[in-house]
Amino acid sequence: MKAYELLFFVDPALDVESRAAVMKRIDVAIADGSGKVDNVEEWGKRKLAYEINKLIEGDYTLINFHADPTQIAELDRVLRVTDAVQRHMIVRRDDQE
């Protein structure tokens, strides 16, 4: 399994239940591929560099996890169809194994 990090943001006006549902969906997608979440960092509200979908702020979350490289495409698909996630980025980490 390889080390990855996922950074995503949601609308800061989103309620707590919806944020929890997004996190649950990501956890399930990682666990289904026999992956493991190492660390979750809530960055909170940050100003965006430019307006995205009429938003000027986003509520950011960083997730460090280990997963099989073949499962990353499925995780990416899940994040794309999740309406609450405005933008996301998955990066392989070479500094951790």
C-alpha cells in the first residue's frame, strides 16, 4: 500500500451532519479498498484564491491515508459525484511508506 493525502473543501455554510456524511463516505471508500486512514486535519475556513461556484471561502480538510494504487480512481469518482465536495486533490506521498 502507498501513502496518499487528500485535500478537499466544502461550502462553509454546510451543516455539521452534511460534513459528517462526506467524511463517512470518504472513510467507506478508503476502507472498501482495504485502505487505512492515518490522520485527519480540519483546517477550517480559508479564503479562496478566486471565486468557485459563487463561494469566496471554503472549509478545508486534509486526510493522510494508505491505500492500494488501484483504489485511487474509485475514491476520485466518489469525490466527484459527492455534491458537497467543491474541489479535491489526491496526491501520492513519497516521503511516507
